[in-house]
Amino acid sequence: EFVLTQSPATLSLSPGETATLSCRASEPVASYLAWFQQRPGQSPRLLIFDSSKRANGVPDRFSGSGSGTYFSLTISSLEPEDFAVYYCQQRRSWRLTFGGGTKVEMK
Amino acid sequence: QMHLVASGGGVVQPGGSLRLSCEASGFSFRSFGFYWVRQTPGKGLEWVSFIRYDGSNSYYTDSVKGRFTISRDNSKSTLYLQMNSLRLEDTAVYYCAKCSRGDHGGDLDFWGQGNLVTVSS
């Protein structure tokens, strides 16, 4: 099973700052990695797929990078609506797996 | 505008059964595969099952194999998850999610609202 480990668990930042979230895979997943945003009480929303491609309608302040086992999601100039939980997910294996999430909270 | 409207959750005793439904609109349902994903505070997000666009093949996580059955009715644009022999550990919010392509391995590019299933005696 491909285990995804996200860090940090919580990130405390102010609006306007930049958030950098990490996701490490236990085995290489090539570029088959996605990022989701989940706001309280809402369903997850696809932000990034194939490591660095933004999904439809996602603002360009969201960017993803990485390949193999190390990936990152950067949110430039945080907006109030960006404070949420973010998950990474791999599809290298047909047994999809998700990371444990990083909560971006307002300082 | 795409919509995935889930229904069928609720409270059930261990060993009982429930059927979740997920009705789609705003896109060509029959062209895409679909996932069920569940979420708990303890285990986070967990992939449960997948079905091909035409229903010809399906996949399950090991913990639900033999107990859960995914199906679809393309004439009704509806996805189903029949859950039998429910266990306490199946308690979760269940999401249906559209796959970006017809076969397995695509991205979960649109999610329905969550449907709470509680297994409790």
C-alpha cells in the first residue's frame, strides 16, 4: 500500500502569507498525485492533479510540484477562504490512498 | 452545472444493511467511472470502491470486499452502494465522487455531499 504522509499537521498563518504543505509517499508514485481542499462541513474539492495541474476554476495562487516520493502544495497570499484542510492522494496504485491532511488555520 | 445528490444514509445495527444512492445531473453520467470514498475522524479519507463507466468491472478495498456491492443505472444516472453485514468500523461519512475518465485510475474531480452512515447497537 502506498502510504502518504503529510506535514505539518497544522499550519498557523495570517491572510496574505504563503503556505507550503508537504506530502511524502512511501514508494514512488510518479506524478500521479492530487491535492484536495476541504472546508468545514463541505466535501473535498479537487485543486491539483498530476502533481502540478490546476483543476478547473482553481485560482492560480494554488500551485503543486514534485514527483516520485516528495510533493508540495503552495498557496501564495492566503485568502480567508483558503483556511481549510488539505489532503494529498495518489492514483499510482488502483488502491487509491490519501494523506492524513494538513490543517491551514488562521493565526 | 454538475450535481451529485446522495441519499440513503442513516443509523443501522451491526449486521444490518443499507443502500446509498448518488444521483447525477449536469453531465454525461454514462461516460465516467465513479468512486465511493468514506471519511472518519480516526482514519481520515479512505477509498471504498470503484465502478467502470459501463458497470462491467468494479473494485473494492479489502475491508469491504464480499460485504459491499457497487452498481449503477445509467438510464437513471444513479450510482449505488449496497452495504451488507455492516460493522461498527463502517461508521463514516460516505461520498460519491466522479472519476475524470471511464476506467479506474482517474482523478476524483467532483464529489457529492457526504452521507452519514452510523452503525450502532
